Amino acid sequence: MGPNGHIAVIVSIFLLAACRAVTETPAPPPEAAGASAQPEPVVKVVYPNVPGSFVAAVKRLKPSVVNIFTAQIVRDRSQFGFPGFEDLFGGHRERIQRSLGSGFVVDSQGYVLTNFHVVQGAAEILVQLEDGRELAAQPVGAEPGIDVALLHIQAADLTPVALGDSDALEVGEWVLAIGNPFGLSQTVTAGIVSAKGRASREIGMGQQGYQNFIQTDASINPGNSGGPLANVDGDVIGINTAIAAAGQGIGFAVPANMVKPILPQLKSTGRVVPAWIGVGIRELEPAAAQKLGLDGGVLVTEVFDDGPAARAGLKTGDVIARFNGAPVHGVAELAWMTNTAGVGNDVALGVWRGGREIAVTVTVESKPFTR
């Protein structure tokens, strides 16, 4: 063997020894191991296997999601634009305006939830199920204040969704949107809960009344309106309603917990019956709320004679802090809670008076037209 051969053997032995030094780390002495032993750190999965984590939820939810197609008759003014010309010469032209949206089956009897703006003014409403069946839908009821409408279809073998607890949602939690964006039926997108409790004034919507939108960055586009926003278990926790036109990845959904209490009223009367407890109220000043140790509440400024509150013993100056155990944060929220409690039902109010909270039971009544 020549000099080069000896060098090669020596290098090979050196490399082998180095590899063993790396892979065969000697165990620490028993006394050192005992002294430095620490619990293993908990490894948190920051970005899980997204496609695999959503498969079961999508399979559970998709049979309940429907496409909604509407036709609306629109009357255009005459191109001449002279006052009275339309009446004399029939200058109005009628055309059919078509639009699309999404919805989901809420029970096996054929009730379908969607947005009010999806079906508003529609002369015809067609619902397409996941299995391809196309059915005429009849409007049953609506609550424009939160942009919700209820439809009914005649069909067998329907798969209803499970309505989840939207109050339990946490910011950062995964959510799914399924719908009919741009006519691409059964499209699934995913994102997270970006924020909760968004009001209509924050997102540039002109609607009045109590709003409590869920904000998500799941991709939502025209045609998704009325479709479900679901958690990773496949429970529907919102109805996709609006997007921020000036940005991307900013969508809003009506929470499921706002829809649940009005469903019975929509089915029975077609609307949410205006209700009251017979008080005049205004927002509680932050300083006053802080002094009472409250996050919010409303101040009673008037108690109407012979109204429910008067009969229950409420007084001017009382602060309504709780409604059936739930905290009351403002005037619009209390009005919404009252309307959705149902006429004729008793509600438990937590009222601050004289530095302590007392319990007052009030019967909700239909709001008089004179007020």
C-alpha cells in the first residue's frame, strides 16, 4: 500500500470516529442527570395540517349548504327622462335582474336560512341542494335589522346543520365559510376569527339597531352571502353577510346566537314582534359604570305608567345590568334582548339600586303602537 493509501485509511478512520462522536453522546453522570432534570417543554402546533383538519367538518356541513338564485323585476325609467312621459307613452321598461347567494338548511321540515338582502324584493327564489335538486322556495319571514331571512322548501331527505354557540368563539380560532361565490357552488374557504362584536357603524353599514358581527379573514365574495360560517367541528356559528369592499380578507357574519332566539318568531309570525318592558333608558356613563364596578349597563330615565316595569317595581334611576343572567352593555343590546325574549315571557333583570344588585322579574309585552 502506497503513502496515499495510508492517508486514505487514516482519513476514513478519523471521519468514522467523528460521526460516532456526534451520534453517540455519552450519558451524563447519574448525579448530574438527577440535578438538571427538567420537565419536557409542551410543544404547541402553531400551524396545523389545515387540509386534513377540515375534512371531517366539510363533509358534515356540505350536504346542508344550498345555492340560492333569485329573479327580480326591475322597472327602468324612460331614456327620454321628461316628467310625465312615462305615464303617457309607457316609457317604463321592465327587465329581470338575477342574483345569487347562499343559505343552509336549519331543520328537516325544509326551513332554510339566508340573508335578507339576498332575497329582498325577489319575484322568484330557486334553491339548489348539494345533490343537484332544484326547488322553488317561499319566503317565510325576515328580520332586516340583522339581515336574516327564512325560506321554506318542499323536499325530503334534508340534512340540517347544527347551530353552535357563537359566544364561545375566541379570536384566533379557525373557521370555515361555504357558499356560492360568483356561482362556484360548494366553495370552501378557511380563516380565523379576526374580531368579535363589530358594530354596523364600524364596518360602514347603514343598518340601524343592535349589531354584533363576527369578523373573519376567511375568503368571502359576492355569492357567499347567506352561507354558513362554521367552526372546525362543523357547527354553524354565523351567517356570512358582508365584506369590506376597500380591503381583502375582511368579512363579517351574523352570530348564530343572535339568530337562534328569533327562529321561532320567524316561523310563527314571519317577523320579530316589537316588544317592550315599559322603560325609557339611556347609556350609562363610563364613570358611573366604573363606580358601580360594572362593564356597562343602562340607566332607567322613565318608567311608563301601568307598563310591565312599573308593575314589577322598577324605578327611575335604576341601572339594568343583567338580562336573564347575561350582562347588558348598552341601550341597543337591551332592546334586542327584549325583542327576542318573546312576548308574554318573564325575564329576570339584575338591577343596581342603592349600591347593591336586586332581582326584578318583568313580563315582556307587545310594544304599543302609540309609543
